[in-house]
Amino acid sequence: MQINPEGNPKRRRCMLGIIGAMEEEVASFKEKMEIQEVRTIAGMEFCRGICENQPVIIVRSGIGKVNAAVCTQILCDVFQAEVIINTGVAGSLKNAINIGDIVLSVDALQHDMDATGFGYEPGVIPRMETSVFKADDALVDLAERVCREVNPDIQVFRGRVVSGDQFVSDHVVKERLIRLFGGYCTEMEGASIAQAAWLNGIPFIVIRAISDKADGSAEMDYSEFEMKAIEHTVRLVTGMLRNM
Ligand code: ADE
């Protein structure tokens, strides 16, 4: 995908699908957009319209990899999305990444894919060309630059997002994700969105604000810091739209 860092007004505007994991986050985007159409498919409400002068579809996928993958496929098939942005919160897998900071996906994989009984490494999807889905470099560059501008008070990291149908709140599980996969953060949708985008040949980025440390304190921290984390991602994604 071509993204002009100066923001080229003559560039063809492409249809962006924005998937938020939670209602609170989707609600903030909806407030900022001019909604032209609302369609419910597979129980998900897809809002098509304009946000920061960009054509967008914003949708809450629901939690977990199946919801997120179905949602991504609908964005591709029904709405002809050409770029997918996934935002939400995540648990940190690195000491240096604090609550409120942002992780931008370099790539994403599913930590709960397990065909080790067949001799595959953990996380490897049998009979697929790849199990590590690479995000679009131009989107990651843009997100990093915009994040430093609009969220100067927090840190932004580029790293691997590891996803699974599991809320990680145990340090043993956390250590395994670090040791086996080198994850920067863990959540429950990103890699399935990445895989669906890859299967459809469209660029994607996963943008996650840290709500907890994915250990014994995760449940309490999550409730306390979720809204603050969401503020950072909403500010970042709207900033990206302005710069596309
Ligand atoms: N989303 C936010 N925090 C998370 C965690 N600790 N595990 C999985 N998903 C999350």
C-alpha cells in the first residue's frame, strides 16, 4: 500500500475496515464519523461512513479469534475493505512495556495453535505457507510517526502480537508466550485478523494499548486501565486517518 507521509490529497482514497474488540472503543469512533449506512451481518453491526475525510467501516467483532476472523472476511467480501486496522487492548509481555503504552504489530501469530502431536512446532499451522503474518510496513511506519505526535506522553513499540482464545493472567503462561514466541503483547483477536487479511491479500496492522501485565494482577488492572488505554488507540487511529 502507498502511504504518502506528507498526506497526498490526490491519492485515491481506499476503503478502510476498522475492527475494535470492544463496544467502548467502537463508540468513540462512531462519535467522530459521519455514518452513511449501518448493516448487521452475523450479529455484527457494520457502520460505513466517513471519518477524517476517509471512507471507513467500523465494526465491533466481539471477543476471540473466530469472531474476529468472520468479521474480517465480511469486511473483505461485503464491503470490499482494502486495508484492515485492528485496535484494542492487550496484556504486556515485556517489562519495558507499561500500562498505557502502545504496541504496533510487526507480525502476529496464534499462540494456541498446537499441532505438536503431529511434530509441528508450537504456533505452527499445519499445511500453511506461513503461521507468522507480517503487518504492512507502511502502516506501521505511519502509526509510529502519528503515535509519537498524538500520544507524546507514552511509549510506542514495534513487535510481535501473540493471540489466543485465552485471557492471560498467570505468570507461567506469560513466560511461555515470551519464551516460545517472543511476543511483545498478548490479546485475543489480532492474529486471526492478520491471517484472514493475509488469505485475502490485503494489508493490515494490529494496534494495541496495554491494559495489564498478563500476570496475576491482570484482571484488576484491566478494569482500571481499559478506558485510558482505549483513549490512546482512538487518538492514534484518527490521527492515522488524517494522515493517509
Ligand atoms: N486483552 C487485554 N489484556 C489481555 C490479556 N492479559 N490476555 C489476553 N487478552 C487481553
